[in-house]
Amino acid sequence: MSTNRAHFLAPLKQLISKLPKRPPSDVMVATLNFAKLSGKLPNDWTFLLGKHIAVHFLDLPVELHLGWSGHRFVVVSANTPADVIFTASYQDFLSLLRRQEDPDTLFFQRRLQIEGDTELGLTLKNILDSIELPSWLTTHH
């Protein structure tokens, strides 16, 4: 890990460890619902009905838990067993979002783990790969 990233992550970990566990999931769900309403996401998410998707960060005390209600994305209790779990470092997830890294490459390098229903995980991965991201997110600083 680079010194700059370690310097950034240490206070972030400390801050996040003091926060309630649910807000990161709330933020993710709100972001996904906004993107869907804005037409940035596909309309059909019925394959997620009754499913629990979890996202775990290796280097931050953050877990995201979400699902689909039939009309919108919702937070799912962390106590409910997840159907699929994506695990990677903060930097690897950021690289995926910015399209700097290919999910398949990270998977085969064991930097991205998909546990549980791998078919569901691959379906989600393929949908997310097809989404046009805003330029501010993909711009490299």
C-alpha cells in the first residue's frame, strides 16, 4: 500500500468505525435509486427480488447490504444471509468504478472475490459493466 493511501485510509477507518453500520448502505441505495430514476440504470431488476447483495471492503470497516423491493433498491439487514458477497479493497472497488480495472482481471488475480450465488454475481457484474458512468467518476486525478 502506498504511503499516501495508508495516510488517507487510517483516519477514514477510525471515523467509519465510530459510525453506525447502516449509513453506507443507505447512501448506496439512495444513489442506485437516483440513478434508476434518472434513467442511468436498466429498468428490469426483477432477478434481484428477494435477494440480498453484500459488498465487503477488505481495508475499511464497511459493508453494504442491499436488495430490490420490486420497485426500488432497499437496505437489507446485515443479519440476513447474503445471496452473493463481493469483497475487495477500497482501491480495487474504486478502480472498477472508474473503469481502470476489469472485474474479470481482478477476479482472476484474487483481488475481487465473489461468494455465494456466482450466477447472480456475474449477472450483476455484466449489468454494471454495461452502465455508462458520469465523466466526473471516471476522470483520473
